Amino acid sequence: MKKTDVYEIAVRLMGIYLITQIIYSLRGILEILFYSATSTTQGFGGTILLSAVFGLVMFSLTSYFLIFRTKIIVAKITKPDNVEDEVKLFAGKKTIYEIALVLIGGLTFIWSLPDVCYGIYNYFHLRSNGLMPPNQLPGITIEVIKLLFGILIILSADLLSTAFSKEK
């Protein structure tokens, strides 16, 4: 395995992790939309919503380039003498991708699970007392999506690692 292969693995994995942050940024947009829909204040949220959407677009573009334009990025960050350097690792590209994807999926799942449990508890507790705030559901929804995304990454780690490790 060449040194550039190791850089490719690292860059792609950063892009995959950034997808979890994209999902989290959707929470802010949904909360702004829910709050502005229930707010009596005129003109609330235009600038805030625009900045949140801009952040989402920037996250998405960055993630796209990190995952699908990896070779261009690696060519820019590596020195010309590192291109042919061989690196001995404990496993091949596919195995490293698979391990890292399972770790990313597992961490996403573990970080989201307490928020989902607390959000569901809080939702039903407030609802039973008639104190349901209007912007409670976006947070729970996004955390459930992150939880499912973590499970999806774990379940498809073999398929993704095969696709990422193919030479183009």
C-alpha cells in the first residue's frame, strides 16, 4: 500500500464523518422553521435560516469533495516524493475502511442513543402535562435519523469498504 492510499482512506473517512454533522445541522434548520411558523414576530428567522442553509450547503459540498474527489485532494496535500513510498500496515485498504466505518457508525449510534431516549422521555413527559413546546419534534427527529444513519453505516460497512477500496 502506498502512502497516498493511507491519505485517501483518511480523507474519505473525514467526509463520511462530516455526513453526521450534516444531519445534525438539519436540526437547526428544522427548529428555525418550526419556531418561525409558530412565532408571532414578523420577519423572524430570515437571516438565521439563510445562514443555517448556507452552513448546510458548505458541509454538503465539503463532504462531497472529501468522499468523491479524494484523489484530487490527496494530490494537493501530498508531496511529490510521497507518491511512490510504500507503507506497511496491518491490513489492506478494504479492511481498514471496514474497521473505520464500523467505528464511525458505532460512535454515531452511541452518541445519538442518549439524545433519542431523553428526547422521547421529555416529549411524552411534557405532552402529558400539557406543556408541549412547538419545537420539540425536530430535535428528536434528527437524533433518530442520526441513530439510523449510524446503524446503516455499520450494516453497509462491507459494501462501502469494497466500493471505496476499488482502484479507479
